[in-house]
Amino acid sequence: MVLAVFGLTLDSAKTYASIGVVLLLVAAFVAAWLMKTLVQKLLVFVLFAALAFAVWTQRTALQDCADLVRTNLELSTTVVTGAEDECTFFGVSVSIPAPTVS
């Protein structure tokens, strides 16, 4: 059995998260409009809103982790590979590019 691991870049993960938040919020409003009973509307709206919140908090945590990694790389004289140059987005490893020197 072969498991494929998808690597994401920081920019693509942030883009996917933003798109996901918008799509989930749109889905919440569309579902609320289509549902017939108030309880169904409320439950589906809360579900989609909670999913959107989860994606948004993961995006924020990913950005914080990326900022920390970049700060550590800028302060160090040698690039150290390992856990400190990786962040996760819902359990998927995201590679953080080294800062460019201007």
C-alpha cells in the first residue's frame, strides 16, 4: 500500500484556505436558503460556519508558524533542516520557503 503525501507551499495553502472559507460561507447561506425547516437551516448553517472558522484558524496558525520559521531562518547563520522549517495545515506538511536576501 502506497500513501501519497501532498506537499503544499505556504502561498498555496493560504490561498486554498481563503477560498475554502468563502466557499463554506456561501454554502452555508445557500443551504439555509434551500432548507425548509428552521431547525435544518440552523444546524446546517452552524455546521458550515464552524467548518469555515476551523479553516480560518488553521490558516492563521499556519501564517504564525511561517513567520516564526522565517524569523528563525533570518537569525540563524546556517539553515537547519527538520521540524523547525515545516508547518502543518490540517495535518498536511507545508514547506516554508527560505527568505530571499535583497
